[in-house]
Amino acid sequence: MKYLSTRGDPTERSFCDILLEGLAPDGGLYLPAHYPQVDAAMLARWRDLPYADLAFEILSLYIDDIPAADLRALCRRTYTAAAFGSDAIVPRVPLEPGLSLLALSNGPTLAFKDIAMQLLGGLFEYELARTGRTLNILGATSGDTGSAAEHAMRGKQGINVFMLSPKGRMSPFQQAQMFSLQDANIHNLVIDGVFDDCQDIVKAVSNDLDFKRTWHIGTVNSINWARLLAQVVYYFAGYFSSGAARVSFAVPSGNFGNICAGHIARMMGLPIDRLVCATNENDVLDEFFRTGRYRPRSSSETHETSSPSMDISKASNFERFVFDLLGRDAARLRRLFEHDLREHGAFELPREDVERIADFGFVSGVSSHADRLATIRDTWGRTQTMVDTHTADGLKVGRALRRADETMIVLETAQPAKFAQTLREALGREPDRPPGFEGIEALPKRCTELAADVHAVKQYLQQHA
């Protein structure tokens, strides 16, 4: 399998070539040259596999430069009941006829990011040991990516993590999960800005090819193809556990990585009917799916909400979907993202392209703070299932758009304990806290505050790599 850039760089690369990369050299995102197709016989053969073996089967369609025995062993080491709380790894939780949750938050940091990040840590360690290289991971987080990455990489040989987060924009629990880590290879950089400022800095560093190569910069954000690929697996697992002939998924969406994995699964031939993109008050993606207009918001226009991991107005993975929507026309995509966005702050697709969005199964909707509270109360009152604020966004939009005969699976994103303030507001009680996380907010914290400035981040990295 070869990989190419969404912006047309003609150099084809293998999986291991791009594993430690972020953006492609031309600023685009990597995608496989084609999506491997699954058929009914393959689905039947995979239906009852343990999660680790299902992961191996799917990943091996995209990875041909890691020996199969090594890849299978890596998957089996990663996806264990000890790490994820059950043999199912991602158990399905029925809520009502035709509507269920896919529980993705039972990993080490209580968020769906663990499922990909734990595998990514193993892949990085494998490749670095094989090549004798070192890696400085530069990432941006709006909450859960940072803690999942740091817990996956802490103490690993040859790896340093430099994680940017927006000042004051994460919950106290999320901050504590990151800032309490004392490992010498973990560096938390608190940026005076919003998540999009952090993400812009990561992209700017990735686009400085000399700096990137000199300092061995890699990324764990969902612009990294390997992380996105790992997320494809749980769409297959959710489909198999539903028992339905076709399913739809409702996905809380900020940076578009989670739902982009569903798009890839659908392109592979998994019987997905619709992909429901649920946003919070930062509704850039909903506006696009309704109108074909994509207008990223400025930092000052990005709302601070009670589902903070979705307070994102520049969806990095969105480019991958637009590339497919445009028939993989890299020149046209480049005009949209390098000219129209830069010159006009937005682009708008013609009506024929907007009409084709439905061919890819996408629909969308918005959830507000009031919706979140109502959904958390209703779900708890009727099913005794407690959900976090982001999952509530997915549930609200999924319920609103679900057809009468549709099997809808909502992707859970995190444990409610990570967003205790809103849970208290909704239910008048503390959310259940998993064992081992008591008093985490009181632990000593270690972080460095920096301005939203590329040079300041580069300087810090040079001093601590």
C-alpha cells in the first residue's frame, strides 16, 4: 500500500515512511492511494474475532512493511481486557430500541483517544527500535488527546512529548491528567489562546521542513494517518455487535478525526447508512454539511462551551473528506485550502458538489448547553446511564435525526467524571469516578506557560529535546 498527499505531492510513501510524520511536505494530509474493499465473505470471517485480531486484519490491509507476525503481536499486546476493562474492548450499550452507545472510554485515560493512542505508542516504539531513531512528538490538545498521548508515551525510550493545550479551556480533571505527570520525557506547554492557536503552531512547525527534520518532529494528532487508521477498527466492531444489516453512527465532532475514520470504514464497504456529524455551538462543520460553505472561525469567535474538547473551529481532518468528495482532485483541493481560505477566509462548493455529500452518507446537527443538560438528565432518568457532555451532543443530534427504522450507534467519547461541573448542573450529584482517579486534581502539577507564538514553542523544544 502506498500513501499520497491530499495536495498532490507526487512522492508515494509506505506506511513506515509516514508513521512518524505529521503533515506531508507540501502541507497536505496523507491518505492511502486507494481504500481496500471488504466483501460479505470477509465480514463473515471477521464477525466473531477478538478485537485485537480484528484490528490486525484491518490494519494489515494498509500496512505491508511491518511483518505480519510483528503487527499481530503488537495488536494483541495493545488490546487487552487489563488495559480496556473488558474482552470486548468497545462494548455496545443499548439505550432504547434502535439506539445504543459504543463505549470507547474504558482505557487508561478514560477517553476514546486511548484506543488509537495505545496502539500508536507501540508502533512508534517498534519503528524507533528498528531504525535507531529518536522522535520529538509535538501535539495539540483540546482535552483528551494530550492525556491519552502522554500516558501512551511516558517513559518510552527515544520519545519526547511536547503537548500544547489552550490556557483555561480544559476541565480540571483533564488538566490534572496531563499536568500531574512527572516523567522527564513529558512536556506540557500551556498556550495563551484557544485550541486552534495550538493546532496552528503544530502545523507551522510541521511545515518548516528543515526544523522538522533537524529536530525529528512527529505528531500524534489525528492528522497522523496511523492514529486515524486505528480508529477505523471500532466502526467494524460496532457494526458487528449491533447484529443489524446496516447501521448509522452519530459522532461528536470537533477536529473531524473520529468521524473521518467512519468515512474511511464506509469507503471500504462497511454497511454504514449514514454518518451523523454532531457539533456543539462551534458549528463550522454543520454549516458546511448544510450549505457547502466552510468558514473557519477566528479565536475570538470560538465559543467556550461545556463540551470543551469540541471547541474547535478549524477541523484538521476535514481536508481528507473534501479530497474524496472532489474525486481526489489535488489541484482543486489546493486552490480551496491554499488560496480561498487564505485570501477570503472561507470557501463555498458549487451545488453539484453539495448534492454529492449525501452520497457519502453525511448529515449533521448542532447541540447547545441546554441540549446537553436535557440529554444527560433524560438518559440518566430513563436508562440509568450517565454520559459525558460530548457524548450528550452525539446523543442529542443522533436522536433528532434518527429515522424510525434506523439502527443508530452513538460513539461515546469520555467518562462523565472528566466533566463533573456540568454533570452536577444536570443531575445534582457527582459523576461516578473510576477507581484510581480519586483526588487527581490535587496532585502536584508540572507545566510551562507560553505565548501563542511559533518561535517560543520552537525555542522551548530546542532547549528540552
